[in-house]
Amino acid sequence: MSNCGALPVCDAIELMRIRIEPENLITLILGIGIIATGVYGYHYMGLFLTAARQTSGTVVEVIYETGNKKGRIHPVVRFKTDEGREVVAESDQHHNLQRGETVQLLYDTRDPRQIEITTLSRAQNRRLLFTMVSVGFGIFVCVLGLGVIKIPG
């Protein structure tokens, strides 16, 4: 208990005191890890986006992940780099595309076989969204670990 008496400032200081219980330490560490993942994701995606160029390409083949036509589709795209080099590359992500479709894509200038079927603005928005969700959720988990928010139960 505080020696301040009934002063409002002392009550506020008493309310702001945070104690970390040993069982909440794991929750706090988890929250910090989630925040770190968001920051690392922002950095990692930024490395690709810094070297990326946007162009259009044509789907020349579709590869089914499971071997049958009910699985996820990974399109193979043919495009030209800014230097005029023709490249054929498979997308790591699945997209519901058919042979002959024209798509917007980003390619890594250091390794043009590394592609992402999207536009530069969408990729930047996805980077920002991933980071904001990760950091926001990480902060929420940290607040839970600090015991500022109590979940009944």
C-alpha cells in the first residue's frame, strides 16, 4: 500500500504498477516473438520488393500440386525482363489460372526465376498488413502476459 494517502496521483501510480507473474513470463516471451516475426517479415519482404520489377507474362503451363486436377495450381509463366531476357518461371504460390492467361507479376532482378504473381502496390499492401497484424497481435499477447488485461476464467 502506498504512503501517499488519498491523493489522486498516488492512486494512479498504484494502478500503473505492473507485476509479472512467473506463469505469465512465457506469454510475454511469446508476444515478443510474434512482434519480432512481424518486424522480420517486413524486412524480408522489403528485400524482395527493393529488387523487384513489375511486368506482365503469359501462363504457359499449370502444375497441379497433388498430381490430379483437384489440387492447388502453380502456374508457370513466361515473361521478359527489363533487359529483354525471356524467362520461364514457376510460381511458389498457388493461383487459379489457366494456360494462355496474361498476368501481372513481380520478379527479382537478382534471380528472375523468383516471381510473385501480383502487382507492386498489392505486394506493398500485403507487407504492411502482415506487419501490422503481427505487431498488433504481439502487443496484445504482451499486454496479456503483463497482466494488464485479465481474461475471466
